[in-house]
Amino acid sequence: MKKLLMTVACALCATAAAAQDEVRLQLQWVTQAQFAGYYVALDKGFYEEENLDVTILPGGPDIAPPQVLAGGGADVMLNWMPSALAARERGLPVVNIAQPFKTSGLMLTCWKDTGITSPQDFRGKTIGVWFFGNEYPFLSWMSQEGIPTEGGEDGVTVLKQGFNVDPLLQRQADCISTMTYNEYGQVLDAGVGEDELVTFKYEDQGVATLEDGMYVLEDRLDDPAFVDKMVRFVRASMRGWKYAEGNPDEAAEIVLDNDATGAQTEAHQKRMMTEIAKLTAGSNGALDPADFDRTVQTLLAGGSDPVITQEPEGAWTHAITDQALN
């Protein structure tokens, strides 16, 4: 009898393990504290408690999350909303199902000795801008300022910036794109003093757009099983994010444990997590419609070449978070 009970128990365990639903998450960039909530949820067993087998796929300079999602390589992707809405207008039906990041960490960091004190001083200057969908907030901002982006004395020369701070340090650009939680710290680590710099946060300029939302393909939301899986995924992910906010040093250590490249340092990741917590604070994961509308209006205000040409319909849903957060 004892042997029989053990056999039955093992069979039940095997069945439970086999029943775990697989979820593939495509990150927007490499493993770092920007994505700590997901790694924390994985490490702490929050996904397992939701009967999920989650694979986190790191990104990189040659990986475009919308393309991965479109090709079936992931079930859900992280993306900045300008990139996602531009992709949707071009025909890729992506839908925002959750928004862990409440505020933007994007800014321009400039040498103070260039004389730049306001956005209008960008005229005649060279500015480093990230592409692969990250350029949209900048282009929209310049359009609203009435500043051409084709160079010349009255416009800005856009330098296609790699994901590093070299153009600023080497004086190839007067300003570069930085994130509050990453590249700005790299500039300081290179020995530059804060008093040598002037920064322009997109939030302060009224052109901030939403970052790092969760997106899925629209037709998959017609599948009740997929919706249920996403409800559990979002619920566990938000548990991970709130744990990371409250325990930033531990969260950074978890990220480091998951960094297969070994390229990240403890000091950098802990600083990054501290800054990231400021961006996720105030969000329970549900997209605020007012934040969506602000992002859309910023993208539409692009003059003759707006990021999107019409207000998107069906680009977000509360169907997942309404269930996940109750």
C-alpha cells in the first residue's frame, strides 16, 4: 500500500509539472535591473505558484522585440509605447496588456560648455539618438519645438548613437540620449562631474512617453486559455516588481545571478535598481488611460512627419489587469 501511495503521489507530481503553461518573454534589452521584476518573479517562485514555466529572452542591439513577437518567437514582449504604436500603425496588431512603468527615464545629457540651456539651443548642435524604435520620442519633441532634424545651422544633426556614452565622452556629440538609470551613471563613472553637464528629462519637457509596457498580438486575446495564462503572468510579474521596489539590493543581486554574460557589475546594477524603482512606483500594472492619451498626443504632434498619423484604436486593454489585480 505504501508503495502504491508513493507511486500515485509521484504521478500527481509529474502531472502537475507537465501542466505548467509555458510563457516566453522577450526583453527590450540585455539582462539588467531594468527588468528586475521579471527575474525576481522567476527567482522567488511567483511564476511557479501561478503554474507557469517562464523563459526570459534577453534582447540586444540586433533584436527588435516586435519582430520577435510577429515571428512567433515570444508570447509577450516589452516595448516602449512609441515603438509599439508605430508598429501597430504599420500593420502589426500589438496590444498593451499591462504597464509596470509609470514614468519615463529618458533624457538628453549635454556638455554644459556648449552653451546649451534650453531645447532651442539644440539648433546647430549634434545630438546622439538611439534608433530601433527609440528615436520616436526625440523626433516628436523636435517637431514640437520646430527644430529640423536634417542638420544645418537652424536644425540638429542627428548622430545614430550606439548603446553607449562614447559620443559624448569623445566629443562627437554635444548631447546624447541617456536613461536616468543607466547611461547617465556611465557618464559620471567615466570621471565627468555633474557640474559639467546639463540634462533635459523628457518628463520635464512634457514629451514623455510610456516605456517598458507588456504587449501581445491582438488575435491571441481571442483565446481564453491564452488570456488566462497572461492574467497569471501579469499577476506574478507585478508581485516581482513590487518586491523589487521594496528590496532593491536583493533584486539587483538576482539580476546578476541571471546575467549569463557576466558583463554587469554589482554597483551599477544596484544603482540602476534604485532608479528603476522610481519609475515603477505608483503603478499597479494597469495602464492609466490618461498616460496613454498623453503619449498618443505627443506622437501625433510631429508636424509633417508624425510618429503616428491617427489615434490608435484597440491598442490597449484592461482585460488582463482587471482579472490579475482583483
